Amino acid sequence: RRIVAFFINRLHEQLVVQHTVSELLFDGYPDPLIKESRIIDPTIPDTNGKFGLMIKRNGSNDGLFTVYTGKGQMDKYNLITRWNGLQNLTWWRGTCGMINGSNGELVPPLSPGQDSLYIFNPDFCRSFKMVSDGYVTKMGINLERFVAPRSTFQNGDNYSANACFDTKFQLRSGVMDLGPCQHGAPVALSFPHFYMADHYYLEQVEGLQPNSTLHRFQLDLEPKLGLTVSLRGRIQLNIVIKQNKLITNLADALEVVYPFLWEEIHIEMNDDMANHLKWTMEDPIFYSMLFCLFAAVLGWPSPFYCRGFASLARSLQDCFIHRIRKTRLYLMTMKGEDASQKSHT
């Protein structure tokens, strides 16, 4: 800590800097501390001495994912088993380090009565639970909506299952310290405007107005395919400011969790996507195969027509899985095209 403080004081770093949005996000701006930091921690990504929240992220990937193909186990389709070769994240203790669920684009077909699912995102440094919030209809397609619950960022005092996420900052509920997975940087994650967070945070910063419609994290998926066709991924990045007597500019600083930015990833199906999805779901062979498959998985007595489907199912299993994959690939491609168009408007 003394070494880090020495570098910061020697470089005369300021608590507040002024830069354009482009510099803060993608282009970056020269910062001597970033260059010096790699001397202390060589694992910090090399950005040529520049700081930018998303610098070098365009055209990049989120690592290597190992997932179930679904062959013979559709209830595990696209579930992640490893990320960059790891079965468990090293940043957290116990169950908090488990990699659960999928990446959220495609989940296994929902079983009857299923009211939750898990999503893993490396940027969030964890897996998190989504719970059912009822049904919605879009473009004539019935979808199930899942939302991130209040417990997502609650601390161990309010939600014991999250105790293994707690760190030395001892943050109040609604904000999660990302330091362990970000080289010790004083950054924390929350929902925008501290939605569903302890009211304490709203008292520290002016102008915040949390609103469930505008700030919750939600996705809508077709439950039989497990395909996400609408997403509003909303998240806020905060700077945790703590007093530090060793650093001149922090010696008398006001301790606060300061909102840096919040982002929304918005994906919505268009007419072509909706029509293709309807065509897939209205196929009677699809329904018959799906019912027989569930009957076999659940151990129900097979109806007579399912017995007739048995040999056909075995021969068409690969085609069935391929069809879902093809649907997913087609829709994800369409989403990608839409996103590309939006980014240039």
C-alpha cells in the first residue's frame, strides 16, 4: 500500500479529471499511473499507458467458454461448464465462485413450473440469478419475462447466500465490490440510479431517481426454445472513494460510492425474427417431438404415438438439435445486424 501511495503522490494524480466521453470509454487518454501500475502488477492489461473503460474492447471476446451441446441432454443445452478452463472463479469464496447457467442468449428449454434461471457474465465477475416476472406478448409471440431480483447485490447481512461476495469495503446492500476481479481497483457494481439499493446511497449523490421501468435488468425469452428475443441489460459502474492518509488527495476525501456511468444493452426482435420464430414454433412435428422428449425425461408412461416416434426421435435427434441451433444462429445474426446498424446511427 505504501508503494502504491508513493507512486500516486509522486505522479501528482488528481481526484477529479475532465475528459470527453470518447476518451473515458473507447479511445482512452494518457495516464502515467496506468503505465506505472504494470510495474507493480504485470497482470494488468497493457493499454499503452492509456486509461479507458472499454479501451481495446471493440472486436474483442469474453474468453473461452466450454458449454454443453445439448446432445442427449437438452436440459443442459448451452449451460457453461468452464470459462477460460476454470470450473470455479478464483475471486470469490465458496458458492460465489461457481459458474452457473448460460450467457443469457440461449438457455435450456424451460421445464414446467421453472421460475428462475442463472446467467454468467465475465464483466460482472459472477453468475447471478434471474426470477420469473410473468408473461408478456410481443408480435404475437408469448414470452416469459425474467428479472434480476433485489437479492442480486444485497450484502451478506441482508442475504446470507451473498456473504462470500463481501469484501473489506463492507458495502451496504445494493452495491457489489468488483475489486477482487479488477486488480484491486475501487470499483463497484449496482443497478442504475442505485435501483433496489440501500437508501443510504441516494443520500450521498444528488439527482438520482431509481425507477423499475427504466433501471431494472430484464430479459424476455421464448420458453420452449429458451431463446432470448428481448433484453434490457442495465448496470451501473461506481467508484468507491475512501479516505487514505497515505495519499495526499484522499487524506480528507468525502467517503462516497460515486456513480461513474450506467449502460443499457438493448436487444429487440424485428419482424423477420418474429416470423421465423413463429414458423419454428407452429410446426406440429416440433410439438409432438417436444412432448415425447419431455415425457421420456420425466419418466412418464409413453403415449402410443410416442412409441411410434421413438425410432424416429433417435434418427432425428441431431436434426432437432441442429434446428434449434440454426434458429438461434439466425436470430443472433439478425440481432447482430441490428446492433451494427444502431451503432452507426
